[in-house]
Amino acid sequence: MKQLTKIFKTFNFDKEAQEQNEMILDMVYELAMNEIIEKEQDWDEEGAHFDPSTKKVSYPSGMMDLYKKCQQNDLFSIIVPEKYDGFGLSYTLWNAVIELMARASLAFSMFFPSQGLNIEIINNFGTPEAKEKYLPLLASGDAIGAMAFSEPNAGSDISAVTTKAEKEGDSYYLTGNKIWLSHGGAAGTYITFAVTDKTAGPKGLSAFIVDPKIAGSNMEVVGIEHKMGLHGSITSSMSLDRAEVPKENLLGKENDGFRLILGSLASSRIGIAAQAVGISETALQESINYSLQRSQFGRPIGKHQAISFMLADMATRVHQSRLLYLNTAQMKHVGANTQIESSMAKYWATEMAQKVTYDAVQIHGGYGYSQDYAVSRLFRDARVLTIYEGTSEMQKTIISRGALSRAQK
């Protein structure tokens, strides 16, 4: 924690809020490392729930109690503008909070990146009515934010979306199927795409806020995914059957959704990089502790060069990735375009997490393959980081195009 606070100061140019920032980080660290981390193994074993008879989803036992503690401490209001009941603080702080949460539980930390993306998109592109209604709910945490992008045939290729939106009177009616929804069935706002002009390809997509209280039974959970990792986080498939969306819940202009959302994804990718650093920091600490306790050939294995060099590589990779995401977050905070840098941060940090959690299992030897040791879960959880919010391959495509473009200017 001291290391993160020290580094954070060098990236935080908002000196007037320094004391408040440090107070928030201290509080988050205590909550994460004294309460959330104690529940993570139980959440992993229990998993999320889905009742097919009622179409209801629920989180593992005790998760929402700790979510309420985040609400009580106003953690979801950090980047919400003050006029909408937020603090209006920096993206640097917000992503440092994500890292600390991911140190304790990657599954629990999933509440934060999607919340932040809902907040940013609605604040930047929402109508005045939508901002007044939804930003205070997201700031308080009374509404969980979710993204409903992917479809059975539309993953990385968002232009392949087939969900349609039909305008009738003062509302749009959405019909289609969405998959891989984090918090699907539990969220209060869903940012989604739908086709409003089927003749225009990607330029015929519009973005909407789907409110489940308005959509009612026309929006329902079909099932939840049984995943390799992140067992405690809900990942759902949902169907929309003429789900109503009031015209004031259109984001930006009609047929401008593709450009609008792709530009916004850069922010959430910084958060994924922060998650990768958080889970890797825990894997590193678990490895250090084990290497000092486990002895072979008459001394702790951490004293053997083979292991000590692995620890050196792990520590350097984590530190490097932390600097990368914090720098990108600070660029975002001061208004710079970070589309390329965000992809760099996500690509580098999430690939780093694969290596660090892999090495953590290796250092633990046979025990690393046992579910009784945390590194087994960390290895499984970290695997998804290179996939969601754009695969590593997609990030490299974005980075290379950006590098070529910049070189030609």
C-alpha cells in the first residue's frame, strides 16, 4: 500500500485533493485486505446463482453486504461530477481503487470498471434527462452499471450486432440476444447497441441506456455462464423482446453509436489494466511468502537463484505495468486522447498477469495446483483479462494502427 501511495503522488497533479485521495486509498485498502479478501475463496467455491424458474440471479453469500459497504463509503461516486452527487475526483484515483479491489478479489472488483464506463458514457453522451436520472443512482451504487455489447455472432466485431431498435412514438423497442453480460440480471443500467439503420452497416448502430424497470418482462435472463474463473461474478445471457427504451435514453445521436462507444472503451481498458496489476501483486506476494516459508536443500527456496530470479522478473513486471496504467489514467484525467495508450496498458498489463500468475503456480510447485492455495484461483481468474473489453489481438491491432498513423504525421 505504501508503494502504491508513493507512486500515486507522482501521478496526481490535483494537489488540492491529495489528502482526500490518501484517505480514500487507506479506507479502500482496509476494506479490501481485511474484509473482502477473507471472503474470496468462499465466493469462488459457491459461485453466482441463477434460478431458471424465476429468471433471477444472485451473487454469492456476503458479496452484496460488502458492496453495501462500498456504497456507505461513497466509492462509486469518485468520478461522478459534483452536480450529480459525486466527488468529481481523478481517473488516477479511480483506477488505483480498482487495483486495490482486484488485489483482494478480481470477482468483486468487476463492479468498478463497468460502473465507471456507464458513468462516463452517460455523462458524455446522455441527454439532460438521462444524466439527472441515472448518474446519481450510479454514484450511490443504487444502480449497478452493465455493458450489453456481445452477441452470439458479435464479439470483437461489434459491427456484426443484429439486435434491432424500432422507433415507435416516443420510444425505441429493442429485440435481440446479448451474451457475456457482467452483472446481467442484477444491474440497474445497461449500455447497449442496436441497429437503427440496417442498410448502413456500422454506421447504422445506435447506443442506448436500457433500464430494466422500464423494460420489465421484455428483458430477461436466459442463463449464466459457468466459467473457468471469476466464479463469484455474474456473467449472463439475456434476451430482449421489444424491450422499451424511452427516446431520452438514446446516447448521442441516432446511428452514431459505433463511434461513440468505441471511443469510450479506452477508459475501461485502463481499469482492466489496473485489475491485472492488482491480481498480479497478490500472486507476487503469495509467492514471496511461500518462497520464504518453503525450504528445500537446507534453505528457503527464495534463496535459490532459480526462484529469486523469477521473483525479480515478477516484481519488475508488476511495477512496470502499474506505472503504465497510472500514467495513462493521468493522461485521461487531464483530457488527453488515450485510445492508443489505453490499449497499450491493457495489452501489456493483462499479458503480464498471465505470466506472473503462471510463475506463482510454478513457484508453489505441486501445492500451486491445489485449490487450497490462492495462486490456483489467481491463475484461473487472471486468464480472462486478455479476453474481455477487447482481446490482446485486438489491442495490438489498435496499437499498431496508431503507431503507423503517428509515424506518418
